[in-house]
Amino acid sequence: LTAKAGEGALPLAEAIARRELTALNLAHGEVAADVLLVMAEGKVLLKEVCAALKEPVLSRLPLPELVRLVARLGELRPTEDGLKLALETRIKPPIAGLGLAKVPVADLLRLAEVAQKSPIVEDLALDALAGAASLALKAWQPGDVIALALLLASSKVAKSSIGSQEVYAQAAEVLAAKVSELATDKLLEAAKAIGPLERGTGLLEVAGKELVSRIKELDQASLLPLTEAVLLLGAESEVVQGVLTQWVEVLGSKEKGLPKADQVARLAELLSPVVPNNERVFQAIGEVLKQNLRHLTSAGKASLEAAFPKGEGPDFPGKDSLLKALASSSSSSRRRSRSRDRERGRGTAAADDGDRTAERRSATEREATTSDRDRRREERDRDRDRDRDRDRERDRERDRDRPDERREKASSRHAEAPDDGRKPDGDRDHRRRDPGGTGGGRPADEAPAAATAA
């Protein structure tokens, strides 16, 4: 309802779903499964759907529908705790294996895919699913077999479990007759992912043989990973020998598009411990490397050091000249590196000299500016000193003229004084000193009487 009518119909859908949930305990198993699946697909009341996965409903649900329901809820992940009971009681127990084997392949693969996102599904269901699948794997299509094997190999929990190992072994038998139906990229992916695992060797050999038959179709980027995968089969394997033959052809080709120098060095590192006596392939590797030593990076040189530690490792024509050229190239690289360092040092020194020259020039300009300011200040100080000297000289001249002026003024006052019969100041001073009339003056008590008589 919500898928057709949109979010506007959600309240109505929830109302209908709640009514159905109230009667779910009384419903037949298939009916209850249909109700819960419709709600899960429509994303209606998902938590209530999880909560409904308990008795008496859980044991009545058909296993194929339950697997589909758990897968859908695992994708949406409203709550993982609600799935735990269903996984532990209906899917994980060994007794459920026969029932799981009858579940449609698409639903099992869907549950395996959900396990990559849901830890609880991975922990409780994936190994059981693998064991059940191994019982019916011969009836599966090759693409489904590879898909399940890759999903199991990508799981940290289940990639080495008993059920997964049984799937790898069964897959080799199933694919042996139908491997030609598989895509090249899927075969290469299976060889890289499953080959290193326990009981994955059979599948690796089946995939490797098919890939060698299509090796002309592989690009160089895929050839190196394929080589690394199939070397686990050993030096005597037909698959390994077929891959080495292709490498000799590729490395000896005069056409453009040869592998990069680092890739060839990595190839030498991979082959050195497995096929050290294959002169043809190592001679081809040596010729390509000798022409492209300048293109080796530090990673490529590290690969060659691992392949030929201290000059040891596989022997082949041209090995000594290759290692000498490599050592010379390394020395030249070190010299160039030191030269670049010196150049950078000289450049830095020149830059420092330029900076020092600029600093000296700036300092000189600052000194010149400071000198001009000081000179102007000194000139102003000298001018002020001269003005002060002139002022002091005028003051001294005025001070010298003042005594003569005072004498002239005193003389002028004596000359202009009126003759009013008064005695000079000297007589007044004498009377002031001799008030008793000694020296011919009148007695002091007679003066008022005489003045009155007069």
C-alpha cells in the first residue's frame, strides 16, 4: 500500500498492520509469514515485525519465508536483537541444514550478502548456510557457486569454517564441468580470493587451467595477480608452466606496452623462490630490466634485492651484468641525489647571500637615513646654541651698562633737589645720633617751648 500510494498512506498502512498483528498468534504459518513479509517489504512497523518473531508465531513460519524475512530485516536493520531468537532457533541448529538446503538459491545468497553488513547474521547464520548449501551445491549454477564461495571467503568469521571449506571443495567438483560458463574476471577473482585458503587448492587449479586457456585475453595488469595466485600450485603445475610461457612471450615482445620496470622486478621476486631454475623466464626478465633500470623506483629496487639477495638467487645468462648495471645505476642515483642536494644547498646559500646583501643594503639605507636625521638635529642644536650665546652676550652688555646709568641718575637727582633751608641729610643724621643736644644743640625739653613762643 505504501509503495503504491506513497508516504501519505503510511498512517492507514500502520493501522491495518496493527490490526493484523493482533490476530497474528492465531494465524496459520504461511498467512503469518505473508503478513510479516508485506510489512517488512513496505517498511511498516519494522520493530513490531521483529518483535513478532517469537513463539507461538516463530515456530509456525515456513523456513524459506523466514529466511527471506530475516534477510529483508537484516538489510533494513531496525533492530538486530529481534533477529537473534529466529537465527538461533530456526537457522543455526544443524537440524535445520536439510531444510535450508531446500531454500531457493537466491534467498540463501541474499542472506549471505546481508551477513557482510549484519554482524549478528554473520555470527549465527553464515556457517550454517554454507553447510546447507554444500548439500545441494551440485544443482547450483556455476555463477551462483562462485558468488557463494567469494562471499564466504570475504568473511572473517566464516571463511575458514567447516561449512565454508566444504563449499570450496564442492565448488571445485561442480565447476570442473561448467567452468567455461564463467566470466574471466570472476575466475580471476576466485583464484586470488579462494586459492590461498584451506581446501581452496582444487578450485584454484580448476580456475587456473581455464584462465591459462584464455591467457591471450588477459591484459598485463591481470597477468601479475594471476601469477601470484597460481604459484601456490608449485613449480611442476601445468598452470604455472603455462603462465611462465606467457611471460616469456610477453617480455620478449618488441611491441609497445611492455610491463613497467617495477612490475618486472616484482615478477622476479615472486618467481625466485618457486622456479629458480627456469633460465628462460629469468633471462627475459634480465633483458627487460637492463634496458629499463632508470625507470626503477625504490619499490622495484627492493623487489630485486629480495629476488637476488647479495647477488645470490637464480642463475641465468646476463645476471652478473644486470647486477653490475643495477649497482652502477644505484650509485649514479646516489650521486645525482647528492648533486641535487648540493645544488639545493648552493641555491640555499645563494639565497642566503642575496638575503644578506639585501639586509646590508637595507642597513646602509637605514644608517644613511639615521645619519641625515642626526646631522639635521646637530645643525638645529648648533643654531640654538648660537642664539643662546647671542642672548647671553646681550644680557652681559646690559649688565655692564646699568652701574653708569645708576650713577647718572643719582647725580641728576642731587642737581635738581630744591634749597628749602633744610640741612643736609648729614645734619639730620647727626641730630638723630645726638638727641640730647650735646655738641651745641638745644636741650630736648626746651624745643617745644621755643616752638610755642615763636
